[in-house]
Amino acid sequence: MADAIIRLPLAFHALRCSSQSLPAAPFLASSISSLSNSSSSSSSCLSVAGVAGLAFRPRKRLAALKAQAAVAEADQPKWWEKNCGPNMIDIHSTQEFLSALGQAGDRLVIVEFYGTWCASCRALFPKLCRTAQEHPEILFLKVNFDENKPMCKNLNVKVLPYFHFYRGADGQLESFSCSLAKFQKIKDGIQQHSTARCSIGPPRGVGDLNLEPAASGLMDKATGSSAAASS
């Protein structure tokens, strides 16, 4: 019995070896070859498609993120449009400039001439906003150079950013160009001209521009409106 048990595995082993040594049938060999070729080609197609998909997905995701960033940036105000407080006013015309200076009285007025394309103006603007918030007693006027070229030329503004200091009857106190690296010039000007004082007399002219015609023009408009209302 034990001898039969030992011989059984040996017989199976001999049968397996003999089957390997026998030549395969032609149709069987061709079937196996075609099957292996089709499996290898399909696996290579799948691998190429997988790699292409992996390469395409990050690009698609990056494009979507760029589109979202562009939409978010479009919703935000431009750097020169940001509101820094009630004591910082945008000037869009000569009339607005003259009116703002005329209504400031003895209040110190700092005028910034800037350009939307000016990198130095953009770099300096956040610090100017903080200065305006720290000095609510000072009026800051922002003049867009491209929107007011005739006025800027009349005021001899040739470089940006450029600053003018004004106060009531004293008129223009000083003017200078300034960058972020030289922002201390603005602080020194504030310290020098912020002392309380009383001015007597009408406001002085602003360069070649004059406040008095602007004030008289406003009075004429008011008189005409009242006359029209009474009639």
C-alpha cells in the first residue's frame, strides 16, 4: 500500500514531463500566439491611454484653477480704486480739484499724481493708504495723470508719483517726486506742515489755476438755479 502511494506522485510527474516534451498542435500554437499578441496589444493600449489620461487631468485642472483666479481678480477693485477712507478722494477733473481745495479751508491737503500703469505708484499706494488712516485730519486727493493731462501739465507734473502739499491761504507749500524707498519725505512734510494755524484772506492761486473763478462759477450756477426755481 505504501509502495502504491509513493508511485502515484511519480506517475503524475512523469506524465507532466512527457506532456511538456510533446509538440503542440499547430492550431493550438497559433491560438496561444494570437491570444498572447492580443493581450499584449490591449495591455499596451490601456497603458498608453492611462498615461495620457494622467497627463491630461493635471492640465485640465490647472486651466480650471487659472480661470477661477481670473474671475476672482476681475471681481476685485483695481489697486487705484480701493477705498482708503473718507479723507481720500479721487479727482476726475480740474473742477473737482479746485472745488476740493476750496472746500478744504485751512486743512492740510496732500495731492498725489499717479498713473494706473506706474509700478512705483502701485508699490507706494498701500503705505499712503495707511498714512491717510493714521491722519484723518489731512485731506488726500488722488489725481489720475492720464485723465487730467492738461491740468497736470499746468501744474508742472513731469514724473510719477508726484506730490503737492496745500493749505488754505498759504496755497501750495511744496512739491516733490517720491517713491516707496523715499516715503520718509511725505512723513517729514506732514510733520512740518501739520501745525495748527489760522489763515486770513481768500485762497491763493494753484499754479496757473485759480480757485476764485471756480468758486464764482459755482456761485453763478447756484444763482441761476434759484432764479429758475422762482420763475
